[in-house]
Amino acid sequence: APNHEAAADALYARWLPALARDPAYNPNLSLDVPGGFELEETALSRRPLPAGLLPRVLGQPSGGRGSAHYRVLQPFLALQAAGLVEGAAPPRALEVVEVERFGPDVIVMQRRVGEDDIARMRRLQRFSPALKVYELDDWLPDLPARNIHRRHMPRNVGELLRRGLAHADRFVVSTPALAEACRGWHGDIRVAENRLVPRAWTGLPAPARKPDARPRVGWAGGASHDGDLAVIAEVVRSLAGEVDWVFFGMCPEPLRRYVAEFQPGVPIGQYPRVLAALGLDLALAPLEDHPFNRCKSNLRLLEYGACGYPVVCTDIEPYRGDLPVTRVRNRHRDWVDAIRMHLADRPASAAAGRALREAVRRDWMLEGAGLDAWHRAWLPD
């Protein structure tokens, strides 16, 4: 209620430092527990370095999905490991008193589109001097009709995004196409592209392949890709007698009978090794031509490439560029021809996979210039 908000604002305006640093309450105890007297998360309560030595970052990821890892947790941990920042990225959203107590120089807020989120951001804008960075990696106002998350997305999500952005100092997105789609929404839009953590994506196992075995052709992805798999559904049926189809993460029920191997989804920490252990001869990355997909990143190509898999993908915005992959239009004949071309010359196809792996390792890891790009995107100029 407005009156409650105004009263709370008045309280914080007068007493916020005292509320955050009560001399009668141990700073190692949480402020988030009714009645108190429970230990705080170590990352939030511990301050191993003198204040001001390194920029202090508070990451606020949105849920535990892959985007939280790629867009907040992994960049934060990489910057921390490189000695460029300190701080924490807890799974829950901190309230203004907790933020005051933590004392960040930067707050990274991901996908905050709920009314509670916007209210929290409004209060942080008023009461925290930190640089507020709003992070977004998908074109939320227009999800494909078959995307499973569409039904959970507020109809006015575009308005909610703009209201949240009004309380942010900077807007960081994952691709130039997404920056263009959001043009005019904020005065400081920056692009920080998805990259792979070297520790997780190098030195992956390469399963031994039997020379007389049927080629293993596969796809990896989550439940939101039903519409993308529809692009190759007929291809799967047509080639079921020629290849062993391998699906990882999700497989639509109508395709199950054509699939030789199905690997259910795994926690993200296991994902790189399980993907590499599939031992694919060819990996596919279909995307339906839709504004949502045109704003996506090339992450699937990077993951396949890190495993040394040659790739056939849809010729669409995120998959264009310098990576050595085979791009096709979303026509049945084009997909079938490209797959058969790869399988007709297995040594050349394997060489294409090695070339892709080298390109990913050279240009797309979360280190060096790639990590510097995230540092520039998050830290004050």
C-alpha cells in the first residue's frame, strides 16, 4: 500500500545505517530470519579484504536456470578469481537493509519483472549509492508460441521491464540484436556476450568411436525448445534408418520412437562432461525464425564446439559470424543434405569439429579479453 511504502521510506531515510549495523546484534547473524539469531551465509557476512581495496559486487541472479549461471554467477566468480572484484551472489534477493549492511559498489539485478522486484529496485535506487546494473539475456516481450515459459510470462512484461529499468544506472544485454530490440529503453545499454568457463569446458573426454558404428547425430537443449525441434522433426523421422539419433535434455514424445538414445537433463555442473560424453559425430542447432530467437546468443554453438562436435545450424542472426559451422535454411531438404554431406566424409567432418573447438577456445572463453568485456560492462567507468 502507498501509505506503508511512504512510512517504510521515511524509516529508512532516518534509520537505515542503524538498522543495518545494530551494535547489539552480531554482524555474522542473518537479518532475513524472523526473530534473528541464525548464521548468515558466509559470503554475505565475511569481508576478508579491507574496505575499498577491490570493487564490491552483489550479484542477484534470477532463479537457478542456466541463464543465472552464464549471466551472473559465472562472470562474478571469474572476476573474483582474477582478483578484479570481491563480493557475493546469493540465490535470494536482498532487501534494502541487507544491501546497506553488505555495502556493495555494484548491484547486478537479473530479469527483475515482478511488482515486488520493481518495488525493491525503486528503494535501492533511493537508498543505495551502488551502481545498479540491470541484466537481461532474452527478448521477453515476444516468446514463441510453443515456448513452455510463455504461459508464465506477464502479458505486460515489456512495461514491467521498462519500469524496472527506470531504477537502473546501466542495462547489460547478451547480444547486439537484443540491444537493438531494446533501443530507447535506457540511456546506457551495453553488450556482454556469453562465454564459457575454461575450467569446465577444456580437457573434456573424447569417447572412443567404433569405425563401423552408425553415425551419432544429436541435439541438446531444455524444455523451452519445442518449437525449435519442430523445425527438424521430419528430418529426425527421415534419417532414423541412417543414423543413431541422440537427444539430451528433452525429447518430444512424438520423436521418442525414432531416437536411439535419450539422456535426461543434469545439473549444470555436470552438463559439460555429459554433453562431451555423448560422443556425437554431428550436432544440430535448429532455431525457428522468430524475433525471440533472433535476439538469442550463439551459446549452443560454443558448447558444441568446446566438445569438438561439427555443427549444422539454422542460418539465423545468433548463429551467423565467424564460427566454422554449416548454416542452412529451415527447409527439410537443406537439413537432410547438410547432414548427409557431413556423414559422407567423416574425416572432414571431424576436422570441422576440431576447427570449431579451436575457434571457441581462442575467442569465446571467460578469460583475457572476454573477461575484460564483463568487467567493463559491470564496473563503474
